[in-house]
Amino acid sequence: MTFGFASSPVASMSASADLSATSANPLARVLEPAEWAAAGIPLLRNPREVVVGLHGLHRPRPSTVVVAVLDPDEQLRASASFTRRQAPADGWMFRNSLLAQLRRVIPHDLRRRTPVRTAVLLHCREGDARWTEEDGAWMWGLRDACTLHGLRCGSYITLTRDGWQVLGEGRGGRRPDSQSAPESTDPMGAPPALPRTGGVASEVMHRAAAR
């Protein structure tokens, strides 16, 4: 004799309620530093060069978010900057904002079996360099936006009064910071000459930013 088991309506309703509660809870859309570090995020070969280049191109101030797409050689292919709206930190909303910017500046790579381009995020914000729940929400949003656009999820970088820091990696520096002007070797404050050696910094200065 064969016995069949029907699913309990009460159990199904409970599971649906749990799923809805999770999706409606902003705290569920936050990545802790340990989770981020364990996610296998590819390391930047020269993070300071990336930071200096993006800082010089977008000139971010607190509440500015810069998302950039790098090719396998760490050359900049596209970037966009926007101002973070005054609203509660929510990874789902951040994901949508990042995805909208990515769709505007570069075609998706969803047809590829393996992503070849990497998106990194530079967040200029108030406060010190310590991780916050808002950082965790941006991390969640960046990871999800990359998945939906066919990109590898790259570094999350904060720019604060303490300088810049690649969260989850322990790499950072004091310059630039959230208040500093783009770097210049000219005492009169003229823009620096473009590097002759190529790399991210020169690519950043050569390419127009989508604002």
C-alpha cells in the first residue's frame, strides 16, 4: 500500500510569511565584513591607483557613490557617480540604484558563461572608516547588481575623513580622503599630468564619466 503525504496549508502559509518577512526586512539585505571577506571578492592589484583615478574623475563629496567597471587588466571601461538619497539603508534599494547606473553606462555580460569584467564601488561618506550597516547594505546591493548585470563583484571602498579603505581586505591609505581635492603635483593646484605608464589612473583621466 502506498501512502501519500499532502503538504500542510498551515506550514506553507508559515513558510510564505517567513519569506515575506525576510524580503521586507532591510537588515536581511546587509553583508557583514566576515561574509564579504569569505565571498571570494577579487583583489585589486593597485587599489590606490583606482581610488586616486576615480577621485580625480568624479571629485566625490560625502553622500557620493561611484560605481566603476574594470576589465581583466584593471582598465576602466565605464563609471558613474550619483548622490545617495536620504533614506534608510536598504540593500534592495541600493541594488536598484546601482543596476540603473550600470545599465546606463555599459552593456550587460549576461550571455557570458563566466563574467570577465568587474564592478567596484567607491562610497564617500561621513563618519570614520569603521564598517556600518549602511556599508553592509551597499555590499549586498553591489553583489546583487553584479549578478543581474553579468559582472564579477569587486571591491567595496569607503572614502571618509580618515582616508580610503577597501573593506574586508585591510588595505587603505590616508590620501585621498572625503574632503581632499584631486591630487596635483602643481603648487598652483593645476590638474596633474596624465601618467605615461597607462593603468587605471590614466584610463580614468582619459575617459569621460557618466554623471
